Amino acid sequence: MTTTTNTLREFVAANAGQLANVDYAKMRGVAKAVYDDPSLLDAFAQDPEATARAINGFEVPEGFHIHIADAQNNFIPPEDEGIFGAEGIDTWGRIETRAGYKTVSLVMCAAPAEH
């Protein structure tokens, strides 16, 4: 199954309200906490939502998930296989927003069911 432009456009429009209401200061705060204390990466790899919530109360909007991205853009925890495309997927799309501190960012993303 591939993502059509209309499907992606509809997905973005349907999630625009949630993105407008995200607490980006808290997202940046999570990134800063991980930058200041890299040992948080282990907890983040196990349960990103619980770790972010424990840091400063950040709540991930419904339908989204989060990662930490390091200076080399490695995702912790790693993204599921094929989410950035694969030979069997002609086209794909996703929503991704980041808030960062120095070389670390909190990445919040979601993809339509068809991708």
C-alpha cells in the first residue's frame, strides 16, 4: 500500500490541531535533560513516553510517538523497519516535528495508516 498525496494531506490536516497545541517548551526541556544527563537514554530507549513524562510532564499527543535524535540523527529508540520507506513501498509520508537543545532533539512523529 502506498500513501497518496491526498491521504497525506488529509492526515496532516487532521492532526494540525494537535500539533498547534503541543508544549514545545517541554519538548525542548526533554532534549535538554537528555543532553545534560545522557544516562537518560537507556530509560528513553525502553519507554520514551514514560521517560519524557517523568522528566517534565510532557504528554505525547494521541497517534504520535517520540524519539531522541542525537547529533548524528540516530533515533533512540530506533524507528520501526520500513517507516522511512522500503523497496516494497513506492511512496510514503509522515509528520515529524522536533524541538532541540544543542545537539539533541526530541522528535515527535506519526504516519498515516497507509504507508
